[in-house]
Amino acid sequence: MERRALLVCLCVVLFTIQLPSTNGGYCNQRVTNYYAQQYCASYWWWWCTKHAYRRAVHFYSYKKTCCLGYKGDDCLTPICNPPCASGCKCVAPNQCSGQAAPRPPQQ
């Protein structure tokens, strides 16, 4: 029984470590890195008569960016479009506090 409880605790800990975190307004953006791959474009018998290059995936990486609707160095500043009326504050993306609806965009 003690072994089973230890196994359950270990599974819970490992599961919570694997859960993605939002880290405020940060999101991960996948970046694809390519390289030029040489290949034979034309054969004559068994000889290659013409070489060419194609773009091939080298590896994927992830970079931390602000999620949609957030800006700033810490990605915690929400963006309201259209901007909030005077005296109101942008509390979430496109949500202003202290008013019923955001004002129309200015021309």
C-alpha cells in the first residue's frame, strides 16, 4: 500500500511539472530553421549531371513572445482596440473598466 501511495504521488508531481504555464501574457512561438540541401537534379546513366538546392528543415525552436492582445516588456499590458474612453482603464484585451462599451475608433 505504501508503494502504491508513493507511485501516485510521483505521478501527480510529474504530471504537474508537464502542464504548460501561461506565464502572464507570454506565449511560445514555433520558429522553423532551414538549411540548403544539395541534391542531384539530373542523371545520365548513373552520373549526376546537374546539382540543385532545396530548402530543408534543420530544426525547430521556440521563442517567447507576447500573446495576442498583450504588449510591453513583461507582456502584461492588455491592448484595447478601440481605446478606452477617458477615465477608464484597459483591464483585459478589448475590455475596458468603468464603461458599458468602448468608444468607436477615431478617424
